[in-house]
Amino acid sequence: MAYYAGVDLGATNVRAAVADDEGDVVSVHRSNTPNGPTGIAVTEAVLECLREACDAADLDPTRIRAAGIGSIGPLDLAEGVVDNPANLPDTIDRIPLTGPVGQLIDSESVYLHNDTNAGVIGERFYSDRNPDDMVYLTISSGIGAGVAVDGQVLSGWDGNAGEVGHMVVDPRGRRTCGCGREGHWEAYCSGENIPKYAELLAEDAGNLDTELPLDDPDFSAVDVFEAAGEDEFADHVIDQLAHWNTLGVTNVAQAYAPLVVYVGGAVALQNEELVVDPIRERLDDLVFNNVPDVQLTTLGDDVVLRGAIASALTGGTGDRTNSVV
């Protein structure tokens, strides 16, 4: 039997998995992502995580036929590295990935993607429908998308296509994104920015009757969603988030014409009725062409890891008809 590997490199955790030639996971190992001192430390953590996953499957790493990697960005695909990752310390300038992983498994078949592209590859492979035109959208600490059009996963020349969270949804630019630009979707609806947006809406409201702890330094998006249905102002915030999310998905639908949009990320996964359902309900009023089917991801928190496995199995495409088995 042939075996394949997937790696999910995040700013907090590294996970590696071994799977069989059907894409069924045999073993998984998880560790913390080091905060330095350099990118080489992160590379070593990835390699050790992969070794441990192979050990748990009772396999020598050289028995792995191919590996896929879903990673935080930005990426330099030509070099096979993460280049100056935004969510790790500045001392971590470059994280070599494809070369070291290829050496470990003794294979040139190593496929590197940003995490959302890995997500759409995973959805393509594991979905019952396996459509050629689809999007995986994550609404989490940030917002991003992996896009497949006519059966091709859009990577971009540098591997960083799909940064839809930095589409402008508010031309007034009332919120400044973490990237420093104004009016971006992510500045309103990501988990990191929802509390700040709620504070802005509270300023607009003037005298406000709310139980939300707006002045608490620990005030978070969780507080907003937990107060839904019991706090009028929390409901107003959630309604405004639905507005911006629907505009964002409308832009994605008009740009890429997907048949289905799978939505993942912590904000969506933990609040489907408050985040995903309103997009479904409002989209028909805004989309000019085909209205996509909007669904919660079928792969939960494992979407990037499963996508990395699917990439290894299909030569980086997620298309089951392109299996390299």
C-alpha cells in the first residue's frame, strides 16, 4: 500500500498526518509552533512532527510517496518557503518547507499551499460533489479563501491568491485593517476585529443599553455571539456583521462563479446560525449571476490538514480523477 502525508502549519500549532491511498488518516501528531529563534526552528518542528506521525503509523518516512503542506503565509512558492510570516516574531524571516520535507521522505513530490488553498483542495477531494468550481472561505482570526475555477486551484504567481479578506467592502473606510489599509472585509468580520467593530457601533449609538463588556480589555467576539437573542445591541452587531459578510461573499461569487462556497474557521464553525445562515438568506438579493450553495465546511477543524493530504494524493489539485496512486 502507498502512503501519503499532510502537514498543517499554523501560527500556534503544527500537525502532521499519514494517510493511505484512499485518503483515510492512519496517524496524526501535533506540536506547538516554535516562536523562534529563527525560521529553521519552525522547519525542524515540522520535520519532527512528520517523523512522529510516521512513527505512530509504524512507517519509515521514506515510505511516504508524496506530501502536501497547508501553511500560514505569505509564501514564496518558487523557493518553497514561508517568507516573513505575519503572525510569528520578526526574527522568523523564512521557513524552508518543501526542500527539507522532500529530503525527509526522499521524494520530490511535495506540494506547498497557503492554508485556504489547502482547504479548497480538501473540500474538492472529500466532497461528495467534487465540483470544478468552488470556494473554501475561512472566517476566523482573519478572512481568506481558496478558489478553484474550471478545475484549477488558483495559487497566484507567488502562492498568495485568495486574500479576499482584503477586499474593500466599506468605501467609507471606517475600520482600518491589520494590514494598514481601510475598509477591508477582515477589518469588520474577523474574530480579531469584531470587538473593535462593536466598539465603533457603540460610539455611533450614543446612549446605549447593553450588557456587553465593551470596556473590558478581554472583550471578545465570543461575548458578542453568546449575547445573541438576549442583548439588543449584540443582535445589532451580528446583523451588521451579516451585512459585510454577505457583501464579501457576493464579491467572491461575482469574481469566481463558484457552484458552492464552503465556510470554515472558528467564527463560522462555532456560530453557524448567526454567521452562515444570514449569508444564505441575503445572498440572492445581491448576486447578479449564479447564486452559490453556501455550506458549512464538511471537514471542520481538519480542513487544512485533510487538504494537505488530498494535495499529496492528487498532485496538488484535489481532483480525485487526478490521483497519483
